[in-house]
Amino acid sequence: MEKDASISKSQIAKTDITSNVKVTADSVVVTFDLGGAPVDNINMNDIDLQISSTQILLDAPFGRSNVDLNFSIDEDSVAAKLSKKKKTLKLTLSKK
């Protein structure tokens, strides 16, 4: 009898998700590399984002990231774009 080879979300080890931050005079763009996701079908429902005026926290079943900013952002101005092909999540926010 064969055992089920599927892996549940609770069995996946969380790793650090890398991020890249680009700052302009009036905005900030944070790109998270989701390449460590164990499946090809990444879904925004699997990603928990917490955004404050100086910090962005990302938590997903496959990893987490913490971005501390040395300036204030408008947490209500976030625009998110998930690229399943590139396995990235791009956040664009306005600076205060």
C-alpha cells in the first residue's frame, strides 16, 4: 500500500523571502521574490501582508519577510501586483 506523498502547508519549512526596495522622491517599490514557493500556483489568499507606516511584514506558508523602512509610507496607498510567472509580489506605496 502506497502512502500519500502530498505535503500539507503545516509541513513546509518557512524560509526568509528576499526583497528588493527601490525608493524615489515620492514612492517606494518593494519586490518580494516568491521563488521558494513549493507550488506553481501562488495565490494572494495564501499571503498575509501587514503594512504600517515604517514596516512591511509578509507571511506565507513557504516563508516570511520583514522590511523596515527609515522613512514613513502611506499604508493606505498600497498597490499590489502578483506575478505567477516570475513568482514575485510587487508593492508600490506613496511616501508621506
